[in-house]
Amino acid sequence: MRLINTRLLLSSSALVLAATSAAAQERHAYFGQTHQHTSWSMDAYIIGNTVTGPAEAYQYSMGQVIKHPAGFDVQIKTPLDFQGVTDHSEYVGVIRLANDPTSALSKLPIAEKLKVTKDNPAVKIFQWLAGSIASRKAVPELVDPKMAGTVWQENTAIADKYYKPGQFTTFCSYEWTSMPNSQNMHRNVFFKDCSKLPQAPFSAMDSDHPEDLWTWMDGQRKAGNELLAISHNANLSNGIMFPVDVDSKGNPLDAVWAQQRMTNEPLNEIKQVKGVSETHPDLSPNDEFANYEIMNYLIGLNNSSSKLHGSYAREAYENGLAMQATRGYNPYKFGVVGAGDSHNTVTAYSQSNFFGAHGLVDATPKDRLAGKVEAGMDILKTGTSGLTVVWAEENTRESIFAAMQRKEVYGTSGVRIQARMFGGWDYDQGLLANADWAKTAYASGVPMGGDLAPADDKVPSFVVDAVKDPADGNLDRIQIVKGWTKQGQVFEKVYDVAWSGDRRPDPATGKLPPVGNTVDISKATYTNDIGSVELKAVWTDPEFDPSLHAFYYSRVLQIPTPRWSTYDAAKLGVLPPSNAPATVQERAWTTPIWYTPTPAAIAKGERGLTVADLTKTGSTALTDDQLKQLAVGKIFKVRNTVTNENFDVIFREDGQRVVTQANHAAPSADDLLQVMHPGTSGSVAYEIKDGHIVTTIGGTAFELTVYKSGDKYIGARSNEFGYANYEVVSVAQ
């Protein structure tokens, strides 16, 4: 599934070129943190972060030495450019401030119930408050606007104190902590202007439905308070972060819902300490780099797992295209950020300087390598914080917020890779030889987060550029990830477009050989003898179809370097744990660029058969009895009418569905994604129920409805947006 056709430009003098071009660019890369907790968050306090607050968070990000909750000093290697402290809005600050004798809250009568004593430990206090949140019976004194507003005003004053326009930008921000049935639906809310704020933040105690948060945000905007939300680590959402049928209240999705979502939350967190939400190996089996920092559980529940479908950004992008093509709206044209979610006030960005993210739970190498599972979270699978990077004119609230709104933003795994991406119709292959190429790229196209304007009889080209983190590993390659939809089905492909060294793709597979590996696992060291300082390319889509909706984003990979768990093992003089990767290839992900075909272009493409077409011509759906008679114990020979692939499928009498052949050979994982029901295993359970063949894969149910159309049987899959794409060629015993 790899096809390589690229113009490759490598530069060993990247830093000189970057400096030269930076002077000509109107926008610059600013690195920041959009998800940080301090002792003001209830959960942070009970795991040992009891002293440092928002002020210390900003101090740390500005480069000052701060105390870790365990008492040792920590300092960031390179100061950040901006930050928003996002303590949980639910009872924000109450435990921490009640236990601070200098605070106003500590003088209130309710504070006695919040003060930590031998008979009233922090865990007991947390359980009391958490119980009130879960039962939606708030403690009146603690949600009184006068009290809650005082805490919010103090938070605002701290943000304003550390705001240094042109040097370091702070935002007034918080986390809305919706978690129905342990499913992560959190959002981080950022305000553009700290002088225009509500009396108190909207919390999950007000409502745990994102639609209600958006409505509140719409009201704030009308009142002159410009704000946006960032949805975060969808990998733990159990499939409800990116719905395709109904909203959180069970109402059918429509264009109004899609527009309200995109207006209020234009950004999504693609990486944080609790895993990566780009994609999953089971969703992208042909992506050799999909298995990166994967975590999959429900917060607070041991031995749990989160549903894959509806939990990952790439699939959401793909489904968004299908929704646009079939329904006329796309709720998932969001930008991506990298972030932390550290509950330590301080955040670890470097694999070599990792100090955990959860107070005293993972404060030492011994604790981190012990194999502990806390509240469902496998400590060994947690990772470094990501970074949010914006392309903005200057380091100010106004400029950075505008970059977020227009989605000219990207995320990294914690390293300071500088990445750019532009899309257009007329980029010259020699563009990158010019020092001021970025100005030309802006003038002739759109940056990440943009939409390609339609152009007749042209093929889009994309400009990608990446410069390594000066303090970390060299670059391996730049890839472009393309997604598209056709007749309700979604597709993806990963192209290697620029790479280091003299490697050449395999002529038969198109696969690029690995960059190599200089890591000494026993010593937790590596060298930059391989890889490049900078990679650039102008790439033209070799398979562009102007009639199909598509998106493109770039992914930049570093060479392999030791993972934090390998560094910890070396510090302890033990072998790295066998159940965690010894090395990582850190990376950056850009926000996509979208292509929407014109009605004229769509009219020239293949139309496809829909369920509506079938019913109009008198076709009828089979009943349960008819399905059992047709399918059970039989071999279906099925043709996917979109891809023209052929499959042999057995619906066994023991309730297992087995794919035995694909195009007259054993099926690959990718083949299985395109046959009636998605799945990466050839054998999955099925049942016939309510006129459907229902297959549940990874906790998500998919329905196949079979229609009798004349002398043919036609199948329609529930996740293909109203299309009937499967022709039953024959049925045999």
C-alpha cells in the first residue's frame, strides 16, 4: 500500500537555511503546553501534589527550577513560548486552598471539611467531593459563585502576572471534566482575553454533555468572551468522542450539531501522557508506524478497554469526509495539538529526563518500572508530554489564539521538531530552493488547517518541511497520510515523501527500508550518525481523483532513540522491561489540509448504489428467518462493488464468521477491513437479529442488511452511510 514518487531535497546545512527563511516568513513556530494540572486539581492533590499551583507551573515553563511533588528539583531544558494551566473546573482549588492558612477560602466554615487531618485524610475528602459530582448533588457552599468566582479570579490574576507579550504567553483556561461511565469526554477550554471572562467556569456539574458546553460557549461568545475548546485523548473515550449517528443525548446528528462542534472545538489532542490518539494498528493495519504509544482503557476501571471505533483522529477524519459526501456536513475538520495532562504542576517532555506525571505514584524509576496499574492505568505505558506548536505572527495571546482558531497548529510527541505543510495547485518542484519559499507557499496555496479551493483539471501538490529538534534525534522521514471516501467507504494510504540517506523504496512493495538504529539499549544511548537535520519535499498526489473528498496531513518521524523506560532501566542497572518498547521514533503530526470536490466534479464520478435506490425499486430486506436460511452454514462469495475485490465468507453454525479468501488468496488485515464488517481477525462472532447480521468487533456492533433485488442479493453495511456496496455473487454449502 505504499507508492513513492517524490522530489527529495535534503540539507546538511538546515540551521542556516532555517534562519535565512525565518527572516522572510510572516509567521513563526511557537511551542507550548495546552494541558497542565496543579495542586488545584482535586485528583492531583490526593496523589501527592499538594504545594505547587498555577504560578509554579508558569515558572517551570519559563525555565525556572521547581520542586516535583516528591521533593526533588526539576527544570525544563528549553523554556516554552506559551502555556495554559487547565486545572479541573469541578471544585477547582478547594482542597488546596482550604489547606493553605493564608487563603480566604481557609477561613470559611466549609473549609473545616476540606482540611487534611489524621481523621480526615485527602482520600476521604476526595471521595466525598467525587461522590457529589457523580450524584450531581453539588456542595452548595463550594459552587456558590462568590466562592468559586474568587478561585477563578485568583487563577486569572496569576495568568496575567506571568503574561509577558513577545516572550511568554499565558492563557486563562480550565478543563471541563465530563466522564460518563468512565468514558473520557474531557475538553480544555481556552479564553482569548483574560479581561473578558465569566464569573466562574462551566463544569461537568453543570452538565456532562458536550452539547451543553458548546451552548454555554456560544453564550460566552455573544457576550464578547472569545473562547475555544480542545477535545483530548480520545483514545480513552470508549468510542463516544467521534460519533457518526447520534449525539451524547441520543439525538440524530445534523448540520447544526456539526457546525456547533466545529465552532467551539476546532482542535483535538493527538498525543499526551496517556497515549496517542492518531490511529491504532487494528484500524490502520497497513501503517507500519501505527503502533506508537498505544494506551487503551477506561479511566478508573482495572482490566478495562476502550472501544477503538470512534476513539481515534484519523478514523474521525475519514468518517467526516463520508458524512460530508453523504449528508452535507463534516464535524471533524479539526486541528491537532500535543499536550501533557501531567498532574505534577511540572511536565516531562524528554525521554532522557522523565519524572512521571502522577504525583507520588510514578515519581521514581523503581515505581515506574514496577508494573503497577493505578485506576486502570498501566504506568509503564504512560509517556512523555506532547507539545502544541502554532504558526503565529508573534508571541501574544491574540496571535496564538488566532492560529489555534484557523488550525495552523500541530502536535509533537514532546520533541521540538519544526514542521510545515502547505497545499496548492501550482507549486513548482523547485520551490524549496528559494530562501523565501514559505511566502510563495502562502501566496499560492493554504497552510495546514486550510481547505484547497477547487481547480479544474489540476492535481494538488503539497510542500512539507521539517527541521529536527536541536537537542534530540535526527529525522528519519516525512510521510503524507491521505484519507478519502468513495460511496460511503473510507480509505487511507501513507506515502513516504522525504527521507534521509540513500535508501530506495523496494520496487515490489514500495516500502522504504528502515533508517537504522544506533541505540545501545544496555546503556540507553544513541548517536546521530544516521538521519538528517532537515527534510523537505514538494509532493504531488499520484492517485488524485477530483470527484472524491480527501484530506492530507504530514507525519515527521525521528530516528530511533531510547524510550524513558530504557533510560530508567539503565539508571537502575537492570534490563529494560520486556513488555514495553525499548526504543521510540518520536514524531510530529500536522493538522490536515482538506479537499472538497465541486458538484460538477462529483457528477463526473461513479455514483454507486444506495439503500434508498434499492427500496425505490422494490427491493426488500431479508427477515431473520430468511437470513438464517440464506447464510448460516453457507459460503458467501461476495464482491465489494467499490473496490472490485472478491471475498469468500462463511457464516458458521457455531456463530463465527470467517473470511477464507480474498481475491483467491488468504486475506490480509487490510482486506478484512473491506468485507462486510471491519475487523483484523478472520473469525469473529456474529448473530442474526432484527433483520441484520450483527458482528461485534472491539465492542462496536456493525450491522449487515441483505436485500433481495430481483434475482440478486445486495448487502449494505451500517457504517457506510447509506450505500449498498456488497453484491452476493453466489451462495454454496
